[in-house]
Amino acid sequence: MARVGNSIIKGLEVSEIIKLLNRAYADEWLAYYQYFIESKVVKGIMKDAAITELDQHAADELRHATMIADRILQLGGTPLLNPKEWMKKTNCGYEEPKNFDVVAILEDAIKGEQCAINTYSSIVDLTRDKDIVTYDIVSQILADEVEHEEDLQALHDDITEFVSDLKKSLKK
């Protein structure tokens, strides 16, 4: 544990930061798996574009888990060691995909990103001016999550608009 590094934390309990980060760590692992499995089972129109997006997001979530684990260790904590703990500690949860249609998969992914945005926004608010290192890491992750939501929503909108236009042209 970094002694001087932790001395820069003002007005927060290190144990509370570790607890919040472990919950985010659980979210990242579950998000990684969500994207990984969704990219394998997705079906429908423009599924290749969705697979590309889901695979990229899975890689980003794994990178986020690494960033968070490293910060937990810097703070003298231990990242959650057992995947069973992920479901107990998660903020955003995990819902297995039941409908493999590309639009349904994207809608589930968008909901996950919105939860992540809310989670990281709270941590950013908490650590601002109190723990600059955690603040910086979480701000980077938050920016990625916002970008993910935008990417997924744009793809969702493109697909639904295409399908709608196709249906209209077939009725003519």
C-alpha cells in the first residue's frame, strides 16, 4: 500500500473507496461477459456491425476491470477474488440474454451502459477534490461508458430505422 500516495486522499475513508471500486470491479467483469456472450449469440440484420461493437466494448470493460483492480491494490485493498462475489456486489447486475435479436441485444447493452454511467458519475462526484487519482481513473472510465452508450444507441437507431424503412417500402 502506498503510504504517501494514500495521504493525498482528503475527507474520504480509503475503505469506502475500496468498497465502491470493488462494486465497480464486479460490474466491469459482468459487463465484459455480457458483451462477450452477446457477440456470440446475436442474430439478425446488421449483426456483424453489432458483433464488432460488442467485441470492442468487451475489450474496454476488461481494460476497465484492470484499471480498477490496480487502483484497489494501490489503496491497500484486494479486488474481489471470487466471481461468485460479483453478483453479490454488483451495482448493475447481469441479465442473461434471452432474445438474441440484434435490437434486443443492443437495448440490453444500452441499459447496462446507462447504469455504468450513473455508477461512475456518483464515484466521480464523491472523489472530486478528495482523491485525484481515483477521480482521474473513474473519469476516464466514465468517458468510455458515455461513448459506449452513444455508439450502441446510434447502431440501434440505424438498424431500427432501416427496418422501418424496409417495411414501408414493402407495403408500397
